[in-house]
Amino acid sequence: MNKASPLVGAKPVTNHAAGSGASDPSGSADTIITITPNAHAKLIELRDAESERDRLGLRLEILSGPGEDFRYDLVFDEFVKAAFSDEVRTINGLKIIVGAKDLDLLRGAELDHDEIKGLLIRNPNKPLRAVFDGLVVDDETSAQIEAIVLNDVNPALATHGGFVTFAGHDNEGTAYFTMGGGCHGCSMSRQTMLEGVQTMLVERVPTILRVRDITDHSTGANPYYS
């Protein structure tokens, strides 16, 4: 079964898993994701327009990989065919399906609807760190960098809706980062990275001489580099 996604421009997802052993604890306070009244009303409207509405739930999936800013797909799917590893919740009569791989990354998020922007997800979680061969992430230098990012860099970038994620450093003095939120696809990201993050790290971490942005900015919400 392959239903059209409620998100404009999102690709539909087909659930190939058989069985109906997914968890749906009635009355559980753990709904995984919060749905605002506006979003709930819109989703009910979209679901009820489908011929098999009584069998459909909203499947939420994260399409992006580690080190990338979150990209989502929302699609109506038959909840009775949910995989055993899927989590199924009922929120005011609407079934929500979340796959095991996305459970922790969606927990605590909010699904809202705006008349202009459509359906949107506000997610307090950060993407998983991308793993790159040859980069060091578990030594004293890494700990110093992580502390500076946590306490100084990201609080400053948060005022613009952005953040950076430390990907590791090499043995030649280069620290590597990905950029997310408002920094992902932003035309000023290179200046931010070189003038802001690099200056701060070079001054405070003796072994770091430069930084490098390894973000694929063409996938950002406002892809300046596409």
C-alpha cells in the first residue's frame, strides 16, 4: 500500500513489513510525539478523505542520515501491517506509527500545522553524529572541542536557529563539523565556520589549526549551494 504523503513534496513510503505485533499501549502517557490541535484536525481531515481511512495511521520517518539536518516523511499507512519493531500510539483517535530506528530521535518532538508552511515538526533532538573513517573523536582534544561547542559555539548559533556538530579531528590540526538548523544551507555558513568557530577553537585548543565544514548544504531547508 502506498498512500500520498501529507507533507508537500515528500516522497511516499510503502510499508513492506507484515504482521500486527507493534506496540500500542492504550492510555500510555508516552505518545512519543505531541500533535497540536491544528495538526490533529488537518491529519484527521486528510485521513478521512482516503477510502480505507479506518485502517490508516500516520507513519513518521526520518529520511536523513547521521550528520545531516533532520528531513522527514509523513505518510498514511495501514497500522495493522506495522512491523513488530514499530511503535504504534493512538492520539485522540489518530494512529501514529514510528519505526524503531527513529524512536529516540522523534521522542519529545511536536507535530504542528501552519496554513502557510503546512505540516511541520519541531524536534528538540539533534541528529546522530556522522562517523568518518580516520577521524578521532574520543581523545582529550575532542573533549575540549565538545565542551567549547556545547558551552560557547552552539548557544551563540542558537540565536539564529543553528548549531554545529563535531565530527572529529585528524592528526594534522583540522577539526571537522557539520552544520544544522538555520546554518544548514545558509549563505553565511562558511563565514560563520571560518571566522567564528575556527577563531574560537584555534585560540583555545593548541592542537587545532583550522576547521572544515563537511555539511552537504544542498540538502538544507534554504539551500544556497544547490
